[in-house]
Amino acid sequence: MDNKFYFECVNCRSKYFYDEVEYLCPKCEADNNSGNPPKGVVKAVYNYSKILELGKYLRTFDRLVNTQFIDLFPLYSVRSFSALRIGQTPLYSYTKIDGKAINFKLFLKDESQNPTFSFKDRASNLVSAFALENDYKTIVVASSGNAGSSMAGIGASMQQDVVVFVPASAPKAKLIQTAMYGARIIPVAGTYDHAFELSIQASKAFGWYNRNTAYNPMTTEGKKTVSFEIFKQLNQELPDMIFVPVGDGSIISGVFKGFEDLLKLNIFEKMPRIVAVQAKGSPNLTNNLHEKNFNFIDCNTIADSLAVKIPRNFYMTQHFMNEYQGESVQVSDDEILDASLSLAKQRGIFSEPSSAAAYAGMLKYKNEGKIAKNCKVVVLLTGSGLKDIHSVEAKLNLPKPVEPTLDAVKKIIAK
Ligand SMILES: *Cc1c(COP(=O)(O)O)cnc(C)c1O
Ligand SMILES: [Zn+2]
């Protein structure tokens, strides 16, 4: 592993050997306080010139595919990964919206097809593999829902012990799922931030490996795999735009990082336009990207996976958005609900609100004429609707039972 990669702090740009830092940059971590986004998140930077050299006989990207991208992971072997099929999700293509032809190419990347039904499995996969290679038996995570159930499921497939700290108010379906996988759930009488802090104290006290987002650099390295896949599924063509739902900013950072790795390997020349989609009721990351004095507001949105007051991966997202001219758009809860209904009715894809938000963002861009002709546009659908049926319930009228006679049915049909 010696010169395969190093870590770089996104704030002070200090560089560290891979075994010098496990989580945050020690210089920046010391100044962190709970009212602000944490500084010192680190990014893995690979030995790109060495990878290029190896690519002499086969085109670099083809070689990466053949070796399952091992050169771009902080791991010894791809055999360390879970046996579950993580990632390799479908990329569906469409020529119509609302039954009308569109003049661009629309693709939906359906991440609900991951083993625990959300995008989070990509991060858990890397964390589990890293834990295996580094002899960690127990993994701990603080989560408001999907990250916990994901770590529990992927950990179960690896026979690793998983401990999940959750705010006591977390959605029931996600907790039941976590418990089914056999993880130990520790509900905290407090907020997600309390759960987060407590999980870090516990990992230090008990030697557990910590999966927290914007803390453990493996999460970004796992999330970036979606970009490798999109490029491959588009027959090695770059999409023009990608819409990504954003809360803490970890998924979007992963998307940027994946394309950045390939960019540094000269596999293409430019970054796609990456659009951060936030809920209007939880606009804290995109509203503060260019602010000196942060103004973080309390959240009020049906998109519970996007409801984040202080975005944990703020600085890494800001770093990527500045470097590669990222864009942003905000959508209302009504727009999110409409988008989830269209996705379900027109595509047969039932997305949770946080996921449908990305589709709503794309529709808004389209209506504002911001999608150029013939563009390849990808929307990242991050999680399954079955994880959060409560929020769409109000939009539906489930029918009342009928008498078991054909006459009763005729009456209803006639209405
Ligand atoms: C976690 C999550 C998001 C938001 O990701 P961030 O990394 O917090 O920006 C979006 N959709 C779903 C389904 C999620 O679970
Ligand atoms: Zn630093």
C-alpha cells in the first residue's frame, strides 16, 4: 500500500501517509466545534502516474474495469468485498417525460436496487472491506436511518459486528431493517449530532471502527464507484449533467471524486455539470456555499434523508463545487411529491422523497430551459420508496373494501 495513495485534508491541504491518519486531519480536528461543519475531512489521492504507466498495453479504463478498479481503492484486494451485489445498479434510458418527446437523453440510475435498498451500500462496502483487511471486528455508525441499515446489512454479509447509534426519533422502517440484520441499536435521547459524537467516543473507547459520514474517508471512496459505473454504462462516454440529491454532501462529493480520479487519469478532459439538488425546507449546504458567515436554519421537509441542519461534508463539497463549477437547485416538498408520483406512474420506480428530489431538480432545470439539446442527463435515484411510505400516504386515497360480489365491483367501476 506504501505509495498507492496518500490522504489530503480538504481544508489545510496537509498530506498524510495512509497510516498516519484514520479519520480527520489532526491539525484541523482540534478546532472543530459542534455549531459548525467539521473541518479536516481527508481525501484519498492516488498515484495516478503509476496507474497510467501500467496502462501501456491496454487502455487505462479497460484495465481498471478488468481489475475491478483495485488501483483506485485503499485496499489490497477486491476479494475483501462483500459477496452481496453492491452497486452495478441499472441505468435506464428514456426519450419521453409526461408522455412527450424530449430533446435530450434522460438516464435514471436506480440505486434502490442495492442490497439494503439505498445508495449508502456503496460506502458500507468499502468500510466493511477496509475493516476486514485491517482486523477490525466491530463497526460503529451514527445514522438517521439509511446509513445504519446499510452498515447493518453489509456488515451481516461479512459476519462483522455492527453498532448503530440513532436519534430516538428515527423512522421505524429503517430501524426494523437494522434490527433484522442483527445490528445492535443504541437509541440516543437526543439529536443526530448527539448520536454522532457518542459514536465517536465509543469507537475511541472500545476500539471500534467508525463509519460516520464526513469522518471516515472510506465512505467517499465507496460512493465514488457510482461515477465509474455511469461512465462504463454509457459506453465510456461522459454524461453532460448529473442531478444528485444533497443533505450532508457526502454522496455528491463521492460523485465528484469518482470523476476526478478518471479525469486525473486523462480518461476524459472535463468534469460533467454536476447539480446539487436540495429541498427548499433544508437548503443549508447550497445556501452557504459562498458565505463567510454561515446561516444554518432548522429543517422542515418530507425528504428526511436530506434534512440536515449543519452539513457534515460541507467543506469537501465546497472544495469540489468550486474546483469544478458545480451548480445547485432547490425544490419544494410539493415538487418532490409530484416527482415521486411521476417516477412511480411513468417509470415503475418507487423512490423515497429524498431520492425523488433529484428528479424534481431535473424537471425544474428542464422547465427553465437549462438543459441543452442532445445532452446526456443522469438523475441519481438514491433510495427505495418502501423505506418511507409515511410521507406519500397523504397523497393517496387507499380504497375501502367492497362486498365480495361482482355487483359491488360494477358499482365502483361505474363511478
Ligand atoms: C443519505 C441520503 C441522501 C443524501 O446524501 P448526503 O450524503 O447526506 O448528501 C440522499 N438520498 C438518500 C436516499 C440518502 O439515504
Ligand atoms: Zn487539515
